[in-house]
Amino acid sequence: MKVHFIAIGGSVMHNLAIALKQKGYNVTGSDDEIFEPAKSNLIKHNLLPEHLGWNDSQITEDLDAIVLGMHAKAGNPELEKAKKLGIKIFSYPEFIFEQSKNKKRVVIGGSHGKTTITSMVLHILKKQNLDFDYMVGASLEGFDVSVRLSESAPVIILEGDEYPDSTLNQMPKFLIYHPDVALLSGIAWDHINVFPTFENYILQFKRFVESISKDGMFIFNSEDEIVSKIAEDVRAGLQIIPYSTPEFSIMNHTTFLIRNGNKMPLKIFGRHNLQNLMGATAVCNSLGVNEAECFEALKDFTGASKRLELLAAGETTAVFKDFAHSPSKLKATIAAVKEQFPERRLVACLELHTYSSVNENFLKEYRDSMSNAQIKIIFYDAHTFQLKNAALLNPVLILNSFNDEDIIVFTEIEKLSRFLQSQEWKNATLLMMSSGNFSGLDLQELSTFVTTHS
């Protein structure tokens, strides 16, 4: 097949393009901006467009399909020409579904934890030498790409996102997949630009559960109140599997899972990650892997990229990077670090980068979300607000919304960097949280500085 990707630089889009090329497809693509790591990955596989920008001359009648990314907006010249020529247009979820119609589809959904749970499932299945396809929204140790589509695998593991499918279809991505096994990790309002009310947001997850195939399985976090209510109303015939936080202990900054009288050391930590572990185990149980095999496989699981990712560590300090950006993720991540390193001062830094976090009306949802940290920092860049057509926030509004006058607000990355370098790092942990990149701040360089000056 000959397939062209419009907006090939997306996280999943570029990995899907690579996966199809590895499968033998003739793949081309375009985009008006491509950042790392997508750029390097595309170069490695000889898929980087020669020029940035849209060029409708690339859309020709011999194309078998177009894969359309979310970054491509309505009126895109390549998209318009493809429609004019009558070429079949897929979003990446639609394309993945077409490729997996005859497979058992396992979809991991939820406002938080879905990337980690999906990564844990992949880690377990790989340790069991099972044949499986997958799509996950983060890079993972031991996997060259984050998408695999094969002819042989009987099952596919999919991270299910509630964000809209494409500019042609505003349906949440996870409704495209029609899972045989579905998991919900938890629900906390996000994406206010798409779901203006919490009720509308919850509705998408109810529809997700309704989309599970006949005689399918619903695995859910029983400690999440909203998810548990959804579980009470599922249709007859659907198998329901709850999971919750297992017994654990923490000794010398290591978390131990306690099961059947045995203590197993883990490389991950945090109550939310222990819940994730049990969710992943329930998924793998449904695929024939027993609990003991799951736990053994997860002993060396270090986490998905940017999920409490350890950047550097010294004798009395450590630096972590995390994708936390919503209020629920912020609370869980900060709580995890405090519980793992109770004697250390926690310096927590959040970048406001998502549509929700730069929205004045949503900001109140962050109330008390950073209260467990000793030094609390919020950074935002005016350019982020320009890209999202949002009014620049007043620092006083931020302090009031977070209900915390001790928060320090920075709007210039150089000043933030100097402030962090001026801190005393002995017996301290630095937690950098963002879905962005802190305006290009070199976090590895910062981490080295922190750990060598502790």
C-alpha cells in the first residue's frame, strides 16, 4: 500500500508511519513543524519530509490512503485535495482499527495512568514472549517504536485517549476501537477546550464502556468514585473486574509490593503507580498471564517516558521529570514523591502548558494541588498563551486559584533556571512537571547541576 501522512510529526503519527514502513508499506508524509524526538526518529527511518509545510502536489491518485493527524486543521490544502480526488482518509485510530478488526482489542482508558498501565502490560507480555501488537503514547525501554501492527499477533493493546479523533471527526479516539477488554483507571475533568462541563466529560467514558463488545470485559479502579458509579450501571453480560491499591511498604526509598506474605522490591513508586500495576495485572490475567508472572515481570519496570522519570540522583537528592499537568496528576505525583522521600524538602515546579491549565475558568480546579511541596513554583511562557489564543494569566489569579500564596511564579525561563541553581539541594528532591518542555530548558543539564551541588 502507498500511504501519505498529513501531520506526520505527531507522537503517535510518526511511530505509526515507521511501523507501516517496517511492514513494507510505501510511506510519505508532511508537516509544518516537527520536533524531537519525532524528527530524529523520522530521519533514522528515512521518513522526514524534505521541506516543512503543506504541499498538495504530494497528494496523487495513486495513493491508497491518507492518515490524518490532529495537528492538521480544516482547510488544509493536502486534505482538501485528497477529498477532491476521493482518496480514502483515515485518522490514526481509524487506521489502527481497520488493521486490528480480526484481533482481540484491549483498550486502556482514563484521565490519568493510561500510558503507564499500557506500558506495564507491554512490558509483561514481552517478558512472556507473547506475540502482540500495540500503540502507546510514550517511548518505552525495550521497544524501538511505540506502535506495532503485524499480521501474526492475535491481540492488540491500545492506549485509549478521550481527545477528539481528527478535524473531520470530533468523536473521542477511544470510541473508535470497540474494545473486547477495556480498562478505566480514573476520571478527573480535563480538556476544557473540548469538554466544557464535567458532565459532558464523564459522558465520554460512559460511552466508552458502552462500546465494549458483547460478552466483553470491563476492568476498573474501584477506588475511583466516578468510575465505580459507571461500573454499577454496565449492561448485563459484561464481565466486571475491579482492582485497587495493593498492600505495600517503603524502606530506604524503595517501595515493596506485599502479596501473600512475600515482599517484592519495585523500581516504581507512588500509590497511583501501585494501582496502575494492579490494573495492568488484571489486563494480563485476561490474556492468560497469571498474577505471579505479572509481578515477576514488573520487578524491573522503570516506568514510561516522562512518568516520574528519574533524570539524576545523588546521595541525598534526586531529580524527576513527570508529565503531570492536570490537578489529579499533580496531586498524585507530588504525594508519591513525598511518601517515597519523606525526610527531603520537595521543590515542585509546574509548567502551565495545556489548554485547560491556561484557562482562567478551569484554574480553580487546581486548588490545593501543590500544598504538599515545600517550595512551589509555577512557570508559564507568553508564547504558549499566544498559540492557544488565551489571555495571559495574572500571577495573583494563579495564587488565588491554587489557594497558595507561597507559590513562586516565573514567566522567563532564564530566571527560573537561575532560581533553581541558587537553591540548597542537600536533602532535597526536584520535581519538574509539564506536558511541554519548559521553553527548551535543558533538564538533563539542570539535573546534573542539582545532584553535583547537593
